[in-house]
Amino acid sequence: MRSALRSLRAFGLAAGIALAAAGHAAHAQQAPHDPQTQMLPDARGAVPWSLLTRTSIQKVDGRLGPKFPDALRPLHGQTVKLQGYIIPLEPGLKHRRLLLSAWSPSCPFCLTAGPEAMVEVQMRRAVAHSLDAIVLQGRLQLLDNDPAGLFYRLVDAEPAAL
């Protein structure tokens, strides 16, 4: 009887460990990105949205403006890659000026995020509208005092790959 009870306990312990390991493995697998409920994840080779969105708002001389993280300042004026979703600023199938957002737009002209998660883009040549995330390369400008309230601009931008 004791050996049967020990065997049952050992089986129960082994089963419990196996279930816990299976649960951990299933939980460790990354769920696919849901653009309607999640910010675009950081992409290797692109300036990470997790860095851009660390910019906070500060009040200086009675005006509100960005307070850029120290790690972002060296990128000012540098050629960088950004991945994001197109938010058109004008109707059309191609765009030379647009916003690039960390969040997928729920409608083509709706703003989906604050200025820390959007970049104004000035393209060299018009780019076709896409509902999927795109990658652009251009010169990044950190905007300390933009009249429109923007924090970032990408100029001379072109489509790129990661």
C-alpha cells in the first residue's frame, strides 16, 4: 500500500511539473502583434518606438514642449530608419508628406497617438499608401519648439528595408 501511495505521489509530482513546464512554454511564446490594440513592437535596425515614446512634456517659460531622453539626442540630424504606419495628411493613393505612427490608424485620417509616437515625414518621392507597417529612411530632426506640437520630423525620406 505504501509503495502504491509513493508511486501515486511521484506520478502526481511529475504530472504537476510537466503541466507547469508546458504552461510556461506556452506563455513564453510571443503572441502575434495586434495593430488595433498594441503599439508596433521595436524593429531591429530601426530607431525603437520604445525610445521615442520615452519623450515627456515639460513646461519651459510658460510653454509646453518635449523633453527628449538623453539616448535620443545623438540621433538628431542623423540618417535613421523608422518603421510605422502611414497616417495621410491629404487624400490620395500616394503621399509626399505624412505622419508615421507607432499605432495602426483605425481610420485613414484619425490621429492614433500623441506626439511622442508620431513622426512627420517629408518624402523625396511620393510613397504609396499602405495599411501595413512600412520602413522609411531619412534624416531625423528632434523638434524642440514646433508650432504644430510635433516632436519629430524625418526629412529626405525614402522607402527602406530592415
